[in-house]
Amino acid sequence: MAIEVDETRFVETMKEQAEIGGTDGGGLHRLALSDEDAEIRAWFADQVSEAGLELTVDEFGNMFGYREGTDPDAGTILVGSHLDSQPYGGIYDGAMGVVAALELVRALNDEGIETRHPIEIVNWTNEEGSRFQPAMQGSGVWAGEHDIETEYAKTDADGEVFEEELERIGYKGDVPAEPQRDYDSYLELHIEQGPYLEENDADVGIVTGIVGFTWGAITFHGEADHSGPTPMHYRSDALVAAADVITQIRRIPDTLGERTVGTTGYIDAKPNSINIIPEEVTFTWGFRDPDEAVIEEARARVLAEAEATAEREGVNWEYEDRMWTDPVRFADGCVDAVELATEELGYDGMRIFSGAGHDATHTHKVMDTGMVFSVSEDGKSHSEDEYTSWDDCYKAANTLANAAYELATE
Amino acid sequence: MAIEVDETRFVETMKEQAEIGGTDGGGLHRLALSDEDAEIRAWFADQVSEAGLELTVDEFGNMFGYREGTDPDAGTILVGSHLDSQPYGGIYDGAMGVVAALELVRALNDEGIETRHPIEIVNWTNEEGSRFQPAMQGSGVWAGEHDIETEYAKTDADGEVFEEELERIGYKGDVPAEPQRDYDSYLELHIEQGPYLEENDADVGIVTGIVGFTWGAITFHGEADHSGPTPMHYRSDALVAAADVITQIRRIPDTLGERTVGTTGYIDAKPNSINIIPEEVTFTWGFRDPDEAVIEEARARVLAEAEATAEREGVNWEYEDRMWTDPVRFADGCVDAVELATEELGYDGMRIFSGAGHDATHTHKVMDTGMVFSVSEDGKSHSEDEYTSWDDCYKAANTLANAAYELATE
């Protein structure tokens, strides 16, 4: 009962999309609502129409291609990802999930297969969040997680307004940005963006959920004295305090869980002069884990470290929570469908938690959701060095197609 | 044989100078070659003339007021400091040394005292180095430590050129910026800018030298991966490496010497985004000590820490030496003259090493040099909070006057 994606056409289609916004370094520069985004959207619209799908574009630019099912009462199976990229991203991140969804439909068309459930493919607007924040913006608005007027008003670094840019590229549709059908399930293929599949010699990742995370910022307030005549024991050095906590943020994950990660990505010191003891330093924390209790504990520990450090270094401190996302656990039906597909195809599938957020984070609020991961060599992503062999790409695409087919025929 | 500074006039003169460029916060905003600098220079020129001194301004803006001695073969005793300030500095830093030099001359004039050695008072150009780098620029050019054309070409943050600004304010003189006389000794009064005198209940500091220092910068090169799916053991985090070394820079002084200090004043992280593992981080080191061997050891240890950290965190590293200054040991004759003055005046003098550089650093290359420190409450300087009681100011000024008188009559 397995269907088969045409490997040659799939690879050709992947290469075709990679030419739009392609960089000299072999990656993509296809920021949301840029001219390159307009071009890839037009390309996608053509593919959708050529595949005989009904194209709709919603008022937030999310693009859908609908294929009818045989049972008018069966919920739609939604399959897709995003075509926008990081400033210098790879050619797989997002795009492969959309191309694989297209190839699923083409495989069904080739064999003249009708499915009980309708199948719809989707290209979500602005998943990357590089030009306009937040990331996963289009799926977030669609799932009711964000207010559309607030997101329309967002501006990029040059002050360009989201809504105006969406209109400029011609993709502000008429359909409300919210579920327009009765949906059954959502499936998304994405590169792992981590090294676990490669490390475990797995062919394909059966994604069981998405880690949650806590983001926040700590500011230490010390005293800006002259770095020469101020004895060490007179100092209230905000940067020394920050350094101590950053070292702890590196260590906290190892005390908590196998999949816990902790990062300080941002630091700002004032007055930032070689000859002056730093007066004020702000830096961020970020912890992720599949388990909500672990994330809470990591947050509690970094705040305890900050308090102890402030006392030790004689500085004042404050903190600000920036973001919190609960871990997502995907629906058994979706996870099982992906696992069944890998078994039928004879692939070595590995159950894995996603370390990064995806549009699936938001669709999970609306319907049963699952994901397929392809291998990411060396775990690299958000970089032109991002790489997955065509063989690994194909296995993931074939897995997605069969899992979606399984759900669509149930 | 003691002379006596007029305390009332000294305090009045201090208050008078503090009105030029005075800030609402009770400090000074009198950057080198600014309009405020022009105003304080005009004020100083008036005081010099009124005191019957011969005014000269050299081609780098250093201002001198000369008082003849009785012995044509006796070398000149130079006394002074600087009238420029930090952007929001205190009213004592620099200015008190110039006012005290003026009061020395006035005290001699009041009593009709002639000295064997000529006495010359000086206001050095741009000691602070806030607007144009380096600090101690005027005395450095004068002592032959810096090339005048190089320093003329320096620009401030707005691109204004030093030489043009010096001409604009009308203080580019005709006299070469180099010693024009046979000098015997240089004495400078300055606030301590550290807490040692206050901590030891001393009245006045008998400065025996100036600490040397090493300045440099270390850059770690890691990899900018996604902060979510990248496991801790896959990371090459340049900021974690920097944090570890900054913590060590805090600790190295305690392992070396009683007066050793170590500081990281500057840090810059790239790409500096909450969700990306830092790829490149540059930060500075600064170590000071009275002993050259200790400074060398501190520099060697921070580089050893950087190497060990780079290995541990899997990052590459490089470093750059930014500045090195040998410790200065003042001439016995000058130190003894200051000590003798405190004894004659009944003040509790304390021998102390300066933790900060001063114009005396440069004059030391040209002639015997000594310094007098006043108490700095809480050790604060380069801040509007800088404070010394008028009583402590007066004791330091009186000490300077008597030490200079001692040297001038020898």
C-alpha cells in the first residue's frame, strides 16, 4: 500500500527552488516578504496549479493548495512547511518540507490515487523571523496565537511595515488567516538542525514533540570605577558577575537532563571601555528541554545563581522573562503514522524530540500534529554549510508522503 | 622655613575654576580643546599674568608660567597638572594640581620670597584622553614619548581633528613642544583616585611611583549554531570561553600581589542574538602592579588561561597586545622633599604607589619627578561623585608648596 515519491523529480524540484534567492555560497537569501520571497511564492503558485490543486492565499500571506477527498465528512490532512530563509541559510530548511508536500500530491496524481480525506499543502509566511519577529509568525496568526493587527504593524530593521510589504509583493489574500476547513491532522517535514540522527546512524527522524523553552535577561548594576587605582576588594564589577553566571548557564544543563541545553546568546556591557570597571551588564539566558519541569528548574537555578553572584560581587541585579514555550507532545496517531511509514519503507527510523520550534508548534493547538526529520549533517543549520545528502532528503520525503497517505486513507 | 598657602584663597580659586564647565551634578564637563577648555585656559592665563609670571604656550597647547630664580645656573622646578576633565568628572581631578601650583607662587609672592631655582607652573594639554586618545597626550609629546604630527592628526568621535581644534580655540602656540629650559625636578599634586589614604587615616600621600600596566584583547572564534537543537557537547561557544577567562582575570590579581589589579572593561559578542550560540567574542584584559615582573606574570597567566579555555571549549583564539607601560619609581630627592614637607607641617603622610597614570609618568623621562596625593573619599574619580574635603585639599596643596619650596631653595 506504499506510495513512492519520484526521486529524480523531487531532487530536480529541490534544485529549482534553490535557484530563487540562491547565494554564491550555495545557500539561500530569501527573507520573508522580500522580492525573492515574491518570486518563490509565484513559483509555488505555479506548481500548485500545475498539480491541479485549488490555490488560496489568506490575508497573512499563507498559501494553500487543496486536493479534494472522497469522503465529504473526512477532515483535511494539512502538509507543508515554509519557503522563506535565514539571511544566509541553507537550501533545505523549510523549503524541503514544502517540496516534499508537493511531491506527495504529484505521486498521488501519477498513480491516479484518490484519498478519503482531502489533502492540502501549505507554505507558511515568515517562519524564520529574521526580518520580522517573531519566528513562526504566519502559522501563529493562523492558529490564533497572535493578533493579526499586531503582526501587520511589525517593522523590519529599515522600518518597513509588515502589512505594506505583504501588499507590495502581492500576497495579501482575501481569505481570513484562520482555519477555513475541518482539519484532521498536520504533518511537516523538516531538517533536524541537530546531530542526533547522524550520530545514531538513523535514516529518518520520527518526531515525538518539540522542546519547550525559557528565555530571559539578567542585568547586573555595579559601579563604574577607574580600573587602575580601585583595589579588587572595592569593586562592584557587573561584568565579572555576568561572566560567573554565563559559566553556570553552561553547566546547569549537565545537571538536569540528557536533552537540556542552555545558552547565553546576547551580552551588552556599559560603559564598555578598557579602562573602566563595567557598571551595567545585560545578558540573556535560554534553556530548552522536552520536560516542562526541567525548564522551570533551569530558570530557577539561573536566578539563584544570579542572586548568589550579586551578593558575592556586591552588585545589584534584576531580571526579565522574555519568552516561555511549553514543550509540545505530538499526537500518537501522527507519530505512529510516521513510524509505520519508515517500517514499510524499510528505513531506520529513530524517535526524536525537536530541539527547535517549527510551524508544527502552532498547528498542534488546532489539530493532531506530527513531524518527519531528515538527517542534518553535523547538525548545521541557519548557515550556508547546512547539508543533507539527496539520499537522506529522499528518505524523509518518502516517509512524509507515506505517513500522509496513511492518515488520508484511514 | 615652611611657607603657607592661603587656605581661603586656595578654596576660592578651586571654586572659581569649578564654575567653568561645571555640571548640574556638581562635577565638570571640560573636555580637551572644547569651548570649556578654551574658557578655563583663558582664566588660567589671567591668573598666571596676575601672579607676575611669564606665560608661554607651546605648539601643542601646553601652558607654562615662569618665575625667575636667583641662580642663573639652577635648574627650573616645574609644578602643575591638567585643567581638562572627563565627560562627567569631578572638580578636583587635575584642576587641584594646577590651582595648588598657582597658590605656591602666590604664597611666595605674598611673602616676597625669591628662590634659588626658577619655578614654573604648567597646565598640560589633554591629560584625560576622553575626547582624543591617548591620555597624558600633552606631557607625552613634550617629553618626546609621542610624535607631534601623529598626535595632531588624531580625531575625536565626531571626526574633528586635534590640530584644527587646538587652532580653533586659539591655543596652538609658537614655542616647540619640548623642554625649553634646564629642568631640575617636576612635582604634581593629584587626588589619589583610590581608597588607600582614607582607609589608613592618612592626611596626605607621599607618592613613590606609578604602577605599570599591560593592556590587551583576546578574541575567541567559535561556531554560530542554533541555540536549540545543538547539544551542549557539540558547541564551540565563544562567549562561554570568554566568561571563563574573565572570571580568571578577576582571580589572577589575588594570586600575585597586594597591589595587583585586573579588569575586563570591554566585551563584544557576535552575532549577539538570544537564539544563536556566540561565534566571535572579543574582550580586553588590563593588569597593573608596581612591579614589572608581576605585570609580565599576569599577562602570561591570562594568555595561558585563554589557551586552556580554547582547548576545553573547542574554539580558536588570538590575542593582541594593546599597551604596555613600565612601572615608574620616583626620584628619592623628590619623594624625600614631599615627606619632609609633611613632617614639617605635622601631617600624617603615607608612602603610596599610584594606581593610575599621570603626566608625571612622562616628566619622569625628562627629570626627577615626585607627586603628592590628596585623600579621595571612597576612592571615587572620573565621576561627579568624586570628593575630597577642603581640609584634605588644603593639606595636599600646602604639602606640595613646601616640597616645591624645599627643592627650589636647595
